[in-house]
Amino acid sequence: MDIRWKQRFSNFVKVFEHLKNALEIQNADIYQKAGAIQFFEMCFELAWNTLKDFLEDEGFKEIKSPRAAIKKAFEIGLIKSGHIWLKLLEDRNLTSHIYDDEIVEVIERSIRNEYFSILNEFYEYFKSK
């Protein structure tokens, strides 16, 4: 039995806890926000790879990109709010090129107010598997 997705999910859980703790910091400074964004990046990478590995284990072999994993996972009901996952992907791609404090603020707010709950849904679903 292929358990790659379980190993990835285990790593996701560790990073997810770090993200959760980082987001609990009130009045975070720029460095703490940058740390939260880094944990968000790692969570997303582990989440989409967990999806890809799980889907492959289920027989879907054509999954090669985060977008493809998100679309297929949404199509078969593994995740909800596919449009928010795609927005999350777009913002994740932006985080590699953050040079402006204003963008840091916008991304960090999106993580707090929208993306964390999506990642939490992912966590709860796969925790039960």
C-alpha cells in the first residue's frame, strides 16, 4: 500500500501547527508576518502534494501541477471551495516575489481571514482518513 500521502500529511500537520501559532500572535511585526507567510507557503506545498499523492493512490495518474490537483480534488469532493483554493494558489505564487510591505500586509490578512480556514478544512478532512 502506498502511504506517501500519509507521510506528506504528517509533515503538513507539523507545519500547520506552526502556522496556527504564528497567526495567534497579536500585532505581529513584519518579521513575524514574514514567518507566517513562510509557514503558509510550506502548508500549501504540502497540501497540494498530499492531494496529488492521495489522488494517485486513488488511481488518478494525470495530476502534475497544483492547479490540476486542486481541480480534481474539488471535482471528486475532497475539498470544498475550489475557487478559493485557486485564489490561494495565485497568492502562494505571489509570495515568492514579495518586495513590498503593503503586499505582505495584504497576503498576511488573506491568510488570517480566508486561507487558514481552508487549510483547516483540509486538515480536518485528512485527519479523519
